Amino acid sequence: MCQLTVAPYSYDLIDNLGRRSPRTLTPGADDVHVGQRLLVLFVVDSVVPGEHLTLRRARRGRGPVAEFAVTYAVAAHPAGSRLVATVAVDGTRRGALLRWLLAWGDLVMMRRQLRTLASLAARS
């Protein structure tokens, strides 16, 4: 999860200005603290190493989405461990259509992100 402090690990052309997300562990990436800015739009809201990382929009209440948060949590699983992500959107100024678009957009982007992180974890 801490590698998210380095890059988004989804579709680099869209989320990382075309720069490829690192494919090896980045030294120091595990030094995560509340208030740290990352992934351009987010700040760390809560972190418990090895358990969860919660990010929220850096600029609350601005733009078409009032609040937006993502929690990445590691859960025990019979095959080892499982990384689970939860997205919370609280209110939009543009209504139901924007919420629907955000949900589907995040599904596509986050699926790629989680699959990439899983593949990197399997290598280490």
C-alpha cells in the first residue's frame, strides 16, 4: 500500500502524466504520515502500517465533488492476504450522473491499480 506514495499504479498515461509507475519497491515509501500529500489529489487521512491507508481529497468541498475518500485495507485470507479498497463520495454538486460516472471510472482505474499492486507483491 505504501507504494501508492510513489505512483498511482493504474493507467500511467492518465494518472501519472505518462510516467511509468515503478516496478520495484521504492526505499522510504513506507514512511507514510497523516497529512502527507500524494497522488496529486490526495492527502493521507489515516494510516496504520500493515493494516490500512486512508486518503481523502486534498481540497475538501471544492469542485464538483464535495468529499472523496479511499481506504486501502489488508485483510487476512486463507491464501495469504487480500488488499481491499473502499471509495466514499459524499455529495456532489452535479448530482446522480456524476456519482455514477465516478463510480464506474474508479472501478476501471482501481481494478488496474489493485491488480498491478498484487502482481508486484507476488514478486517480492
